[in-house]
Amino acid sequence: KNQVEQSPQSLIILEGKNCTLQCNYTVSPFSNLRWYKQDTGRGPVSLTIMTFSENTKSNGRYTATLDADTKQSSLHITASQLSDSASYICVVSLEGITGGGNKLTFGTGTQLKVEL
Amino acid sequence: NAGVTQTPKFRVLKTGQSMTLLCAQDMNHEYMYWYRQDPGMGLRLIHYSVGEGTTAKGEVPDGYNVSRLKKQNFLLGLESAAPSQTSVYFCASRRGQGLYEQYFGPGTRLTVT
């Protein structure tokens, strides 16, 4: 069973609107949590990387938050653009954790479509 | 600076055929990875390498072999392709463990009939 669950599975919003994507994980403890953007037919591209002690990390219009107590992370997209249409993937890293090896656990992603 | 490149971009194989996927990176990264991505599932690690001449099994290694003879190249081999290996394969590289970014290639779409 995947230990990283994302919601919603898909989302359609109008250009210019904001949206928030959710990531719930059961992996604990963990080293860091990442958000990736994957355009259709392309490889994932890193948006943010947060350690377990960080609460928020921004990258332009993308802001990720992390609540280690509730094991939740979110990715907030401000003033969406057509180019934001993509899959957004949450990833939890166990690297450095005893027995974690080189393991990154990937969520299945939220498919976002931004329309005019 | 091309980043991570993958060859080929598309391939169709018949069951039982063999092939090799090539990944190359020009960032002098130590770590390289092969993943597969299937509908409704997160990326899954097949094999990885923490340096030239080293390889290790990931989450789903069965049916695949890898080699890292040169630091910049990571090869993924399918000795006898099966329909279950129909997938999109991504190579990735990074400088090291921890907070280093992982850079992905554009992917190879493989269909096994």
C-alpha cells in the first residue's frame, strides 16, 4: 500500500484562481518531503524540498506547507496560469533514516487542469 | 548542458525480445536511478547506483538488469521482455543523498506486445 496519498485525484480550475493540493503520508520518521511538477509526456521537475522541521517553502507562485504532527503537506498555487496544467506529485524521502536506504516514496499525483 | 537524456524515446517490443535503455547525464552526478511509471501508481524504483561501478536493487528489480561502467551513463536492460514491463521508464540523477535535487530525464515509453 502506497504510504503517500494525494487528493484530489484531479482538479479543474479557471485561470487566475488559486488552488490547494493535499498530501497525506504515513511514513514516519522521514528525512524530507518534496513536491514535483510533471507536464504531460515529460519527466518530473522539482518544485520544493522541505525537511521535517520546516513548515513552509515557497517557489514563485508555489507554496508548500508541512505539518509533521498531522502528517500532512499541501501545495498552494496562486494566480494559476495555463502552464500550471500538469500532474503534481508528493514524495517522501526516508534517506538517512535507519533502514530507509535510498528510498523515495512517490504519491500517485494530482492532475491539475487550468482552463480559460 | 543537456541535463539527463534518455534513448530511445519510444520502443515497441515483442514478448521475449531484449533491449537496453540508455541514460546519460552531464552534471557529474554520483547517484543515478531508474524508475517506472504506471497508470494509477506512483513512480517505483527499479535499480539505482551511488557511483561508477556500483548498482543496487530498488523496489521492483525483477526482470531488469543495470550497469554503470561510466559515471555519466546508466543502462537498463530487459533480457526477455514481458507485457507486464509495458510502462514509461524514467532515469534520474542527483549529486548525492539528502536535500539534493533529483533531475529526471524525459522518459522512454515502452510497449511489449
